[in-house]
Amino acid sequence: MTTLSGNWAALRPTGPQSHPRRWLALGVLCVSLLIVTLDNTVLNVVLPTLVRDLKATDTQLQWIVDAYVMVFAGLLLVAGSVADRIGRKRTFLAGLILFAAGSTWAAFSGSVGVLIAARASMGIGGALIMPSTLAIITNMFADRAERQRAIGMWAGTSGLGIALGPIIGGLLLAHFWWGSVFLINVPIAAIGLAFAVPLVPDSKNTSAHTPDLTGALLSIAGLGLLLWSIIEAPEDGWTSALVIAAGLGGLAILATFAAWERISPHPMLRLEFFRHRSFSVAISSVGLAMLGLFGALFVLTQFMQFDLGYTPLQAGLRVLPAAGAIALIAPPSALLIRAIGTRLTTFAGLLIIAAGLWQISLASVSTGYAGTLPGMIMLGLGAGLVIPSATASVMGSVPPEHTGVGSATNGAVLQIGGALGVAIIGSLLNTRYLDKITAAVSPYHVPHAIMSTISGSIGGALTVAAHLGGGLGADLAQVARSAFISGMDLGLATGAGVAIAGAVLALAWLPGRAQAGGTSRRTRRSANREDYARILAARDHCP
């Protein structure tokens, strides 16, 4: 009898165990994640300063933002494979060191070109950090409910970084030079390193394959060409042969990337994950949410400083309701997910984002801050619902041994969505701005150099207007502000339409409840029957 009991105890499934210091480790990971999310919104507040100090054009501003995101997104999938292969903790620590080094370079860059290169180097560190944090969290928390709360806190940290970024950026710009907004990452990285070494557990997939460097190069090249075509289109023309060729070339390279991943012996993007709606539709929802959020923040911080006349700190404080709403709603969103399911939560979030974008797109030259506040709050609320619900669905559908790749894919789509948001909404703004400012100024036969400054950005136009002074300067400033707001409205309205399409997609195709482990119910039932058969066979052989 004792032998029989012992055999049954050996057959009893124990399952993965949660890490004993998981909540302390979660705090370390979330604090470290701040530098990835803090960096984007800190940069948004400093963009008008870069126009004045480095003479950056609107197109260059988009590249300063998207150079980081392009490398980040392109390397995330490889970083996930590296994390699975050599260890998630080691990858995370290496990312902190590289991010701090890139931030120091960016802080002391003296030209737009150098700053763009430094931002791209920071993307390497960010790519190593983000998937590692989410993979470690997924492995630390074996209990599904605890994991969902932890992912909610992870998403809430992203919202907190978005919230703190504009305020910290404004405070730093009020007392120091613009490079200080990058140096702020260094002490955060140092704190993360100091506490991660003793507290954060390591994990890896012992059967992980060699990282797919060919796939990484193809993804970066394809995304880079696609972003180039969108960002440069306002200046070269949307029908320009070069713009069209670059766009088609980017799409062709991305198609080649997908084909390579299908035949590669060690793909960095596992296309089979996309067969599950809980993965493919959820991950698309994350990307669309980021498209609207980051595109809106890119233009709103310029609107507040150039049109409403706020200082960087004043603008940062006024972005707080949008970013703070994410930090407030993301952690308790797990309760709503359990109550109504992933599908309805994601649908509601995207619909709220669309409503927020549409509300802000109604702005005119007479609109003040109060006129955009409801839309900003809705943006934050919607993102706070979509990010944790869709992310939990993505990670819940990925097999445990591939959490590094799964979290990297989620992070890559998140960053690609943000990059496309800045590129698309920013380029639509620039196109409308160029059309209107050129039509208004061309009758005055302005010298080419001055016209380039006026058409390059609203900041440049306002600088010229200040030098002109008098009635002519006031008229130029009014025309420039009107052209900018018209372009902002066009970009945000387009973003609202994209978010609505995403909401319809989520409602139609996203499963109501996430499926665990990337397996269907039929597959799990089959596995359960096989396990039961093995147990019965073992029982029959017991003495």
C-alpha cells in the first residue's frame, strides 16, 4: 500500500513553482523598465527645444524618435532568442549597461545626425531589456491570476514612465541643457543593476537555437525603408518615384523576411504563433493602440509649446492626465478582464482610444488646453485597457519554453506601432502644413533659405516671425499655427479611423478568454486523455 501511494505521489503533477522573491524582483524589473518607457516621452517634450537649439526640421524630429524605435523593434525578436538561449537575467543586465552608454552618447551629441545615431544605439539596449523583463515575469509567476496582476503592474509601469517622462523632462530643461533628459537614464540603470543581481532569478530555454541574425537584418532593413518612405514623403511628395520605390522595397524585404522565417531552421519570429487568434489579433491590438498613443503624444507636445506657448515643464504637466490614466487603469484592468473577458476589454479600449483621437482632432486655432483634455484622458484610459489585456492574451498563448520570443514579438509590435504612429500621423501633419504654409507664403517671394526654415517646421516659422516682428510677423505666426493645427487634425482623425478598425477586428476575431500555452482546447483535451491513459497504465503495473 505504501508503495502504491508512493507511485501515485510520483505521478502527481507538480507544475512550475513561483519564485519566492517574485514580488521584490518584479519591483526591480519595473523600475528598470522605466528607462525604456521614460525615454520616449522625455524626448517628446524636448522636441521643440531641439528645433531651436539644433535647428531640427519636422522630418528630422521624426527620425530622432524613430531611429531608436526602428532598431529597438528590429532587434527585439533576436533579443528574445538571445534571452532564451543565454539567460534572461544576463540579457537584461547587458541591456541596462548598453542603454546607459547610449544615453550618455546622446546627451553629449552636438548635431542632429549624431543624436540620431546615438538614439539608434540606445535601441540596442532597449531591445535587450524589454523582452527579458516580460519573460522573467512570466516565468516567475506560475499562478495565472498572479501572473496577470504582475503583467498589469508591468503595463502600469509603462504608463508611469509615460506619465513621468514629460514632467521630468520639463524640470530638467528648466534647469539644465537638453542633454540632461538622456542622462536621467543612467542613475535608473545603475539602480536596476544594483538590485537585479541579488533579487532577479535567471531562466533560459536549454534547447533554444542560435539567434537568427539574417532575419534581424531583413526586418531592420524592411522597416527602415518603409519608415523612410512615410517620413520623407511630405518633402519629396507622396507620388515621388523614390518614395514609392522605397515603400515597395521595404514591403518586399518584409515579405522576404516572412518567407525566410518560414524556412529558417532557427527562426526568430515563430509564424505558427500567429495561427492562434489569441496571439495574432491581440498583438495587432497592442500595435494599433501604440500607433494612436505615440502619434498623438508626438504632435500634442509640439502643439502645447508652439501653439499654446507653454514651457516644457508646463507642457509636461499637462500631458500628465493622459499618461497618468494608463498608470491608474492598467493594474486593476485584470479585474475587468476576468469579468468580461479579453475580447470586450480590448474592444472597449480601442474604441476609447478612437474617441480620444477624434475629440482632439476637432481642435482649431482658438482651442485651448481644456479643449484637448477630454481626448487625452480617453487616450490614457483606452491604452490602459488594451495593453495589459492584449499582452496577457499574447503571453498566455505562448508555450512556456518560448516566453522570451513571445515577449519580444509583443514588444516589437508595440514599438513598431509607436514608430508607425509617429511616422504616419507626423507625416500627414507635415504634408498638410507644407501645403498650407507654401500656399500662404509663396506670393511674397521669400528667399529660398528663409522659406526652407519656414516650411521645415512650425518652430522655424515662429522664429522667422519673431525676427520679422510687427504685423507681418504676427500674420506669419498665425498662418503657421493654423497650418500646423490643420495638419494635426488630419493626422489624429486618421489615427481614430485606424483605431476603430482595430476595435472591430478585436470584437470579431479575438477570443473571449485567452488560451493557455498556445494550445487549443482540442489539443489540451487530447493531451489530458493521453496523460490519463499513462496514469492508468502505470497504476496497472503497480505491485
